[in-house]
Amino acid sequence: INEPTAYNLEQKTPEKYFTHLRIDDELLKEVEASEGYSALSEQEKIDAKRHAVLKKYFEQAPIIHPFRKKFLGSIIAEVFKRFHITETSKMLDRMKDLGFKYSTKAGITVIVSVIVVLPEKKVDKVTVQFRRGLITEEERYDRVISSWSAAKDEIQSKLMDSLPNTNPIFMMSDSGARGNASNFTQLA
């Protein structure tokens, strides 16, 4: 499995998850003519050619946006459909290892400063009314529960809309790595 290209994803072709590197003969000739190439072992020569091909590919490749929820699921389904259980299992192990590798490099953590607190909290208004003696404890309780139920979806939507794609809470929620957006609503 290679990285999906924007073209394949937009075209919805059967090969959308499977791209193939094109071998550029001119590029290989340049590598073979480079200084020090003749002194390399056979394996080093193969590695040098692979490196050159991959480097050129990634220089020209479009930027791939972060995977959304369910995207990996569709890749897994496609691999399972083509290669069945054994290969899918191997691919999932490699995918898991990649996830651990890059999530460790990304260093995604949650600290208080990344939590966005929305200014529109109706519960605060209810609490003020209760403290002033304008409503009873029972009314306060009912209004708090009612406000929470009504506002939960709105807060969730605003919270996720207000977070940049680089915010750790957004990344964990959007990737499905740690629950979903509703799990983070309580932080706001």
C-alpha cells in the first residue's frame, strides 16, 4: 500500500489506495553516473536508486491531508477485499506500528492551554440566578440538565470548528484515536 494520491482519491478508481511509483530511466542513469557510485556494493547501488526514485516522487507528490475518521477503515476494507485475512492482519500490524512511530514523533499531548473555553455558557447564568435567590435548587438543577442537553451538540460543533487542525484535541478526536468529539465537549 502506498500513500493515496489526490488524483486517485478524487477519481474514486478501484486503485485509489494503491499507487505505483514510476521508474524514470533518466533519473537512474544520473544516479549511476554520480560520483562514488561505482565504489558501492550491489545492495548499496540498489538502495541509492530506490532513494533517488523515492526522493523524486515525494518532491512531486501532492500534500496529503490528515486522514479523517473512517478513512483508514475504508483502506482496511479494500485490503481485506483484495488480500483476505492473512495479508490484512500483516498490514494492520504495520499500520499500528506506523501509528505509534509517528504519534510518538508528533508528541501529541493535552494541556490546559490547548483547551478552548467557549464564552457562551448558559449554566453560568443559571448559577447566578440561583445565587441571587431568583430560582430554587430544584429549578436550578432542572435548568442545568436542560441547558446541558440542549447545548451539548452546539458546544461540540463550536468547539471542533474553533480548533485548528494542529490542536492535539482536534487531532485525537478527528482521527478517532481517542474517542470522538463528544468526549472532548466536557472540557469546554
